[in-house]
Amino acid sequence: MKKHMIIKGGMAVCFALLLFLIPSNQMKVRAAEVIATVQGTVSSGTTTDLLKLSTKEGAMEIKIDSNTDTSACKLLLPGRTISVSVSHGSDGYLHAVKITSNGQTTTATVDTSKNSVVTGTISEKSKDDILYVNTQQGEMEIKLDPNTNMNGCTVIVANKTYSIACARGSDAYMHAIGIYDSASGIPGSGVPSGLTPAPASIVNAATTTVKGTVADSTKENLLYLATDSGEMQIVIDANTDSRSGMVLTSGRKLTVSVYRGSDAYMHAAVIVGEKESTATATMDTAQTATVTGTVGSKSNENTLYLSTTQGEMELKLDAVRSINGCKVFVKDKKVSVVCTRGSDAYMHALDITNA
């Protein structure tokens, strides 16, 4: 009995030494070579690390690893048809080696020079070519194109939050330019990731484009636009996309997409103002100040002139992170601004809130 105990003890020691000598990377679960390619549709419950696939043979659960090749298909929304090459992992799961799918097509022209960013959660209503995104301002429909940049995320699944850089297309839809994991933001896009307000919903009505200058009578909910054909009164409502033309002070030149509403008024679908393209300075966001004042008449899409009790401030608008409670800026509108000094010695607005 004693001899048997000694042998068992020796085996335990040897096994412990063997574990110690095996390189740590050999202890991880590894997927072997491709054993099959399966086709099916993505099922609800799919996450960034577990693909639930409905096939003719039944339901499958396939792990998504850090080395899974998703370059040909990052969109894993319920109902999407995909092909997956799989291997058998030492953990007993099938592991995805590569995921592929047919790409999207589009016939619309997208003006990528005027983009904006929305942050929201992908709805399960989303389809192959349209994302339904739940934002703080409501649900948005954003089209996907073959050239949508998805390098900023691993895969796109329902019920997960993303930041989406988008621009309006000639078909009146917003189109996704790039999609990013919200935590990582959008590096180098030049578009503030928290910029609001996004339109409550996309206008699908037939629109006409008009050009003109802002008249003195303009209010936050009613744009008076002086055109070659006379002065127009255009309603600004929750569905108006004003993110590329928020400053409505007298004399500002605008391009406005309009449509006739059920109230017989013309409504603004999209407002675009003239804006100079300037290089963004480096911001010292560690040292900020908050000022409150009213919008001055000289304000434009590049610079906010803010009248305060201490005098007039000149705040550049090239580094705005968020705009809350404001659809547009008109003369004498009261706002609160978080600002900081840039490397160009100017003060720059970071966050603007309705006051």
C-alpha cells in the first residue's frame, strides 16, 4: 500500500512538472484547421463572441475569436444569410475561421463632405442594407453601402451600441460612411462623436432644393429665407436635419431641402450652411471653462460670437463634441458653452447647451 501511495505521489509530481514546462500559449483553447463550411441565417441572440446560426440541419452555436476573419462580413444581424468556415476547437465548440456574405449595393450618390455622427443601439429590425438605430432623439434609418468603413468594429450585432458617421444620399436616406465601436470613438474623422440633435426620423417625402440667405425674422422653429423668387417661410421641426446648418443668423447663405407638410407649410428636411474647411487645433481639454451668453448676429458655421456680461467672446466651432437642447442657433438665443483654449490661441467650443 505504501509503495502504491509513493507511485501515485510521483505521478502527481511529474504531471505538475509537465504543466509547468508546457508554454502558456499552448494551454489556451485553439481552433484547428477548417473542417467544413456551413451556410445559414443569423439568429437572435448572436453576440460579438458567439454566432447563433440557423441552418437546414438545425441550430448551431459558433464561437467568434479574435483571429476570426470577418473582413468579408461584419454585419451579423438576425435574418442575414452568411457562410462560415469552421474548425473544431479543443474546448468542444466550433470556431469561426472566416465569415462571408453577399455585399450591399447602392445607386445613390452620397455627399461625404458633409457628414455627422450618431451614437445608438442597433435594432433587431435592421436588415442587410438598412440599419435601424435607436438614438436619444428617436429611431433612425441608415443605409449601408459597399464602401461603408467597418474597420472600427469587429462585427455588428443587434442590441449593441455603435457610433456611426453618416451623410445624406441623393435618395434622401442617411448613408453610413463608417461604423465604430462606441467606446473607441471615431479617430481622425473630424466629426464630433456626440454631436446632436439628430433628426427624429428620416424624411422620405419628395423634396425640392432652394438656396437663399437668412432673413431677420427667423426664429428657432421658423426659417425666413430670402431667395431670388421672394421670401419663403420654412418650418423647422423634429425631423429637420440641421447638423450641417445650425447657425441661422441674418445674412447666412443656406441650401435647404424642403417639402410640403400636411399643414400646408413648407418644412425643412435638411439645412446646409456655408462652412470653411479649417485645420483643427490641438485642444487642452484638461482645462475648460463654462460661459453663458446669447448668440451674436455675427455668428456663422465657423465661429460662435457669444455676448456675455464680460463682453463678446469669439468661439471656434471646429471641435464641438455635443450640442444639447438646441436645433438651431438664432440671434439672441441663450446658451451655455464649455470651452477651452486651442494650440492656435483661439478659444474653441466643446459642448453647447440650451440655457
